[in-house]
Amino acid sequence: MSWLSWIIVGFIAGAFAKAVTGVRSAGCLGTIVIGIVGGLLGGAIFKAAGDEGVNEFSLYSLLVAFVGATLLLFIWGALTDQGRGRPRQRH
């Protein structure tokens, strides 16, 4: 896949993952990075399960990147205590 395809897949997968997880803190570039890293993570997970990773611009590649980005955001939320529904306390 070309670098432009990675950016497009990363943005779409990152945007969908942000919508599902409720993370709102990342901007446009953050969304692309989330999607690209998610694509790498999802590709590793899918390859470990015996399937293909991200290899071309297709709906399957979007699915792999979306799964990885969603997992990445859930892990990020668990580590940073975001998205738990608790309001921030002011001191």
C-alpha cells in the first residue's frame, strides 16, 4: 500500500474508532496516527490469528485497521482513565 493509502485508511479507521469509543481529544492528525498505528496493531493481531493483515486499499483493510484502532483506544482509555463516565473534580 502507498503512503497516501495508509493516510486515508488511517483517517477513516481512526474516525470510526473514535466514534465507537467516545474519545474526542485527538485532532485530525491524531486520528490519522491512531488509525495507522491501529492498522499495524490490527494487522499483527490478524496475522497471529492466521489471517491477512493490511495489504491493499480495501474494506478488509479498513476493518483490520478499525479493529486495531478501537483496541488501541480502549487500552489508551484504560491507562489514562478517560471515558469512564466520571466527571472531573475541581479543586
